[in-house]
Amino acid sequence: MSATPPTVVPSFRGRIGCDARSGYYAASHRYRLHLALSCPHSLQIAVLHSLLGLDDTLPVTLLPAVPDAPGGGHRALRPLYEASSHQHPGPATAPVLSDDWTGTIVSTHTPDILRDLTRRFGGHGPDLHPHGAEEAIESVGRLCELGITATAQRAGRSGGAPAERDAALAALLRTLDMIERRLASRKYLLGGELTVADVQLWVTLVQLDTVHRHHLDAAAVHRITDHPRLWAYARRLATYPAFGTHLDLDGIARRHHAHCRGQEAAGSAVQIVDWCAYTGLGEPEPARQPG
């Protein structure tokens, strides 16, 4: 079975508001992101951060690929968790958006962080979370989590019954078929412009190839590969520097092997995308001003 996150997942749900009355409001160099690029949630945030060009506004602290604290957390994050929740019982996990002014955590909730980075800090960058697309972006997030990641994990579960694994694989393929059809008529998932939905899907596809396929049989991986538009889309996004330069393939592998308790299957020998060949080779996606 593929690696799973810690059983106790801490959650902080602060939001960045419009002005000082909001408590947490957008201010240059006030906040910091703590990311482990081997973590899919952190990778989503890192890609979005680069697309928005926030290096000079919101600094990033990179964490080790493999969590180094008991329970699956990061030792470096423990002071933030303790300051934010006295004797916090869960692991100190990434990603974290922290407030340097108070030394506390604003949020650990990836969808909220993605939206706030775009809406509160991305005013001069591309409109990656356009108004009116909220429901569609949330739907893509659920599709990635339930239709791809969860079904791939069930399909590769070594202790599961064959019928259950077959049903999970069928559900995964139906999801990929639907996305394949959608990409037949559009450049990006929601249309002609890049959005957060593409960041979510791309990271999910990276995980499917670099983590989950290792627990599937070869025939299953070949069926997953048989979606040419989908994987061409994944390769194209990998050539955008904001995507490909954040790929820590070695870190993803080490994190997977550190936490995985399942058995490798024949699918581990069937690579879907040669990610190394596509990272950082293309032109950056042209910036699009909001509005």
C-alpha cells in the first residue's frame, strides 16, 4: 500500500483578510511558508508561489524530504505548533503558513493557503483563482483526492481482496478517462488559462506516477498510461519552470520508502513520465494580469 499521512493531522484554519481589521492581513515579509517538496500539499503551494512571483514578498523555508520527528512531523516546526496550541498532541507537519510577527501558525490547510496566496498576495501576477471558478476548483480538488489518489491507493493495497482492487482500478480509470475527454477541447483543465486546478491535478499525477504506481501491477499501469492527452498535459506543465524546478524526485522516493508498509508490484518497472527529461526545459507560462 502507498504511504499514508500521520493518523493525527493537525489543522489550523486562519485566513488572510483584506485589511488590518482582519487580524491577519496581507503584508510583505510578515508571513512565511514552511514546505517539504516531497509532500504533495507542499508541492502545490510551492508551484503556486512561483507562478505568482512571491519570492520577494513571502519567503519560503524548505524542510527535509523525510520528516525527522516522532509521529511523522518536523522538529523545526515544533516551536510553531507549541506556540500556536499549548501541548499540541499531533505531529508538527508541513505545509505551514506562519506569521513571523507573532511566531504562530496562520494555517495548515492547503486549499485555504492556495486561495489566500492568489487573492491576497497575487495582485500583480496571473489570476490563478478567478472569481466564479471557486466551485469548479473545489470540485477538481475532490476529484484529485478521491477519484485519483484514494482509488490508486485502494487498487494497490496488497492486503485487499482482488475484487476490491479491481473496482478501485476501474474507478481510477473512469476518472482519468473523464479528464482525458476534457483535455481534448481545452489547453488547461478549466479552459484556456492556467488555474489552481491545474496545479492540483499536476501534483496528483506526479504522485500517481512516482508513488502509487509502485504498488500496481504492470497491466494496470499500462492502462493508466493509455491516456495520451492527459500525460502530454502533465509533461507540458513540467516544462514550466514554476512546476518542474520544484520536483524533488529523490525526496519523493525517500519519503515514500520511509513511510510505506506495502509491497512493491510489477508496476514499479513501468515509468509513465520521465520527469527528469521535462523539468525546466520549456518556456515559462506567459503572465496574465488579473481582471
